[in-house]
Amino acid sequence: MTTTTRVGARWMSVFTLAWLAIWTVQLTPVQLLLPLQLDTPEDDWIRGVVSSGLVLGIGGLAGIVAGPAAGALSDRAGVGRPRRRPWALAGVWLTAVCLVLTGNAAGPWAVGAAWVGVSVGVAVSSAAFTALIADQLPSTQRGAASAAVGSSQAVGIVLGVGLVVLLGLGIQAGYLLLAGIIAVMGTAAALLLPDPPATAQMRPPREGRRALASLRDRDFAWMLSGRLVTNIGNALGTALFLFFLLHGLGQPSTTAQDNLLLLIVVYTVFVVLASVLTGIISDRTGNRRRLTIAATVVQAASGVAIALVPTFEMTMVAAALMGLGYGAFSTVGLAFAADLLPDEQDHARDLGIVNVTAALGQLIGPVLGAGLVALVGAFWLVFVAAAVLSVVGGVLTAFARQPARS
């Protein structure tokens, strides 16, 4: 059932817009709005770091459940009914509503409860849009589509943080802006992208199948484990950046916000470069495994750099290295995952599981980072752990075999 028909520029453009909206509304709160909401006075700053880590962790846990569940249900759509569009629209509008609620929440518990809704909405819409890669693209275009996902992640951070900082928006206004972005762009993308009705051949059989059989596939399981650990390393290196500028480098709040935007711009430039180049290379060569492993080593170098020389100048260098490494990893790694899907009838469910590894990284990374900061009262151990986990992720990925090109 794997297609050999290539899609055009219109499909890729709309798909990119969908992911730009998703990443903008998910990562802008993670990098800027949530830390500002949950920050505490200088004499008790560690409590703010821990609260932020727990809120992100709980949200990530909700996404872990919601993504694969929504993907599995969309795989089982009735014959003649659309499979992905209803779930994409539901996820988009749940995200928009819960962003408004998060902006009006006060205190860690209320913020955390509203953020769970955002995380569920993002996970559901992500599962629907990601499934389109395996549903509608040949293997020779999966690297390009994955590059769109990876580069949109970096551009989305710049777009969101840049709009909030440059427009001088407060926390509530920032969340309202994000809700508008996902409501308009996400809805438009869901309606414009094709979604052929389900056929009997597309539906997974009801009998003779073991639950989550894909996790018993050797190569798919090794790829997932490597993706999970590498994403934890990335979350450790990025989720606490604003706190690092505020309390690790002692910068005033206004200066820290401006410098955070500068770091994100640097990160974005290198993510986009790495995503586009490695996506093209992987489509041409078909060897995604080797590129994925190399990307984890580059990401690890960023953690080493900032741990050894904790200055703002070296943080800029580390942001560039992190962008190169994670841009290549997220792009080629997602295409590698699509190549390794064990069952064509469970595309959305299994790609939902792949997305879960990123969500689980966002869960474990901030919580682990907050614990490491509380343990040593500083940030150096966070960046050392980020480097170690990135290398371990590459080693685990190496155990997955590169499939023959179709």
C-alpha cells in the first residue's frame, strides 16, 4: 500500500504551515511564557525551576497517552469516512481553547491543569498530520517532509518568542496570540490537505493481532529507544534556557528575554540549514541511520561546550551546535522512523508512538533538569547530562538496521 506518487509544492507548503503553527504554540510557552508565569523571587528561584519542570512533565505525560490513542482511532475510521482531518481539527481547537485557559490561570496547579489540555491537543493534531507522511508520500519524499517538520520547529520558536518580545505582549496577550495562530493556520491546513476516505483495506483487522505489535519489531524498538534518549538530551539542553540566563548567568529579566530571542534565532538558523541539507541528502542516499547517529554527536558537543565555558558567548556557540545536531536528528530521524514502520495499516498509531518519544523527552527532560539544578544549585550538571544522553541515544540508534530502499 506504500504510494509511489510524488506530491507537489502545494502539499508541502500547506503541510509546513501546519507544523509551523503546532511548533509555535507548543514551544513559545515552553521557552518563554511558562517560565515567566512560574518564576519566583531571586532568593527562591529553584522553586520556580522545579514548578516549571513539573508542569511541562505532567503535560508531556498527557501527550504520551493522547497521541498514540488518537492515531489508533484514526487508523480505524469507518469505510468511506475521512481518517486524519477530524482528529487534526479536534486537536487544533482543543489546543486553542486550552491556550486561552493557560493564559488566564494563576499558580502552578491551575497552569499545569490548563497546560495538560494544550499538550493533549498538540499530541492529537500532531498524530494526524504526521500520519500523512506515511499515508501519502513515497520514500523519496519523506526526508523533505521531515525537513519541513524539523525546520518548522525552529522557525516556530522564533516566530512565537519574537512576536511576544518585539510586540511587548504580556503573558495573557501572548497566549491569546498563540491561540489565534493555531486556530487559523491549523484549521486551514487541516481543511486544505487531502484526506482520502478510508477503505476496507486500510482498516487494521480486528482479530489475530497483538496489541502494540510494532514495539516487538527489533529495529523499530531500537529506533524508538534512541529517539527517546536523544530527545531527553535535547530537552535538558533547551527547556531551562531562560532560567539559565536569569539565574545561571545573572542577567536581568529584560536582558534575559532579549538574549533568549537572540539564542533562538541562532538556533533556528542552524536547525533550518541542517534540516534542509540532511533531508535532501537522506532522500538521495537512502542512508538515514548514519546521518541520525552523526547528528547525536553534534548535539552532544553543545552540552560539553556550555558546561566547560558557561558564558553567554559560549552559549551562542552551543546554540549553533545544538541547532545543527537537533535539526539533522529530528529531520532524518523522523524519515528513518517512517521507513521502519512495521505495519502499513497502523501508520498513525505507530507514528503517534514515534511522536511520543519527543513528548516523553519534554516530560523527562525538564523534570530531570530541575532535579539536577536542585541537587547542585547550578546548571553545569544539566548540560553534562544532556551531552551524555545525546551520545547514548546515538549508540541505541546504531542498533537499528537501515531497511532496503523501496
